[in-house]
Amino acid sequence: MEQTFVMIKPDGVQRGLTGEIISRIERKGLRIVAMRMCQVTDETARRHYAEHVEKPFFNSLIEFITSSPAVPMIVEGAGAVSVMRTIAGATDPKESLVGTIRGDFGLDVGRNLIHSADSLESAKREIAIHFTEDEAVLYERAEERWVYE
Ligand code: DAT
Ligand code: MG
């Protein structure tokens, strides 16, 4: 089973979409194995978005992501990394397909509701930034034998 890192961003929480977003992940059949609500610190945000440090939007991105509570989580399932990227939608919500989280709820690239790791390598790196190993719970969802053949 693959694990990915997902985070409902401050706009998702402030707009009351936490439940809606969690629902979409659950209904897909994916398993949430760690989750909390917290205000991301400046240090954690800078580590998380280190690859974007030279980008013109870096400072506003850090300011936004630390501005209000977020909901980081570890999501597990078959192909979890790419499946979650598909559920999240394209980076710019103006271009994300309807049916995706960003496509259904967003309009601005700086307010795109959800983060989802872009590769298995990024997922591992980001999980280690946001969670300790003992925070992930080991369990199976009762419906999994109806989700997987
Ligand atoms: P993604 O979140 O789809 O992986 P990314 O890694 O390229 O996208 O960028 C990280 C975040 O930075 C993205 O979710 C929103 C913000 N961002 C990206 N491109 C931007 C831009 N051109 N202007 C403002 N914010 C941007
Ligand atoms: Mg990214």
C-alpha cells in the first residue's frame, strides 16, 4: 500500500470545506492513517516548500500556509500519490477539471485548498516533516474487501 502526504490548506478550513474534502478522500476508498489540525509553523512551511524558495510567490505562499489552521494527513491506498493528485486537480483552480477539489471550489492559484505530494519521494519527505512515525495508525477499513478485488 502506497502512502502520500495531503494537507487541507487554511482556505479549505476557513471555508468550511474540511469535511467535504475528507469525505471525497474517504469515498474514493483511501484510508487516512494520520491527521491533525494545527497551525503550520514558519519553519515547517519553509521545509515543506523548500523546492520553491527561489519562486516569486514563495513569501506569499509561506505567509498563506501559516496564516490559519491547516489539516495535514497521511493517506494510504493503491496508487495513493497519483490518485490524490487527480482528486486534488491541477495547481491553478481556473484550469482544474470540474469534479476535482480545486476545480469545484477554487478560482485562484494562491488559494487552491489542498496540497498533495507530487511523487513517492516527495510523499516520504513531506510525511517526515509533518509527522513522527508513531503518529500513523495501522488498521484496515471494514469496506476494503469491497473496494479492492
Ligand atoms: P502543487 O500544489 O499543485 O504541487 P506547486 O508545487 O507547483 O503546485 O506549487 C506549490 C503551491 O504554490 C501551489 O499549490 C500554489 C502555489 N503556487 C504555484 N504556482 C504559483 C503561481 N504561479 N503563483 C502563485 N502561487 C503559486
Ligand atoms: Mg507541489
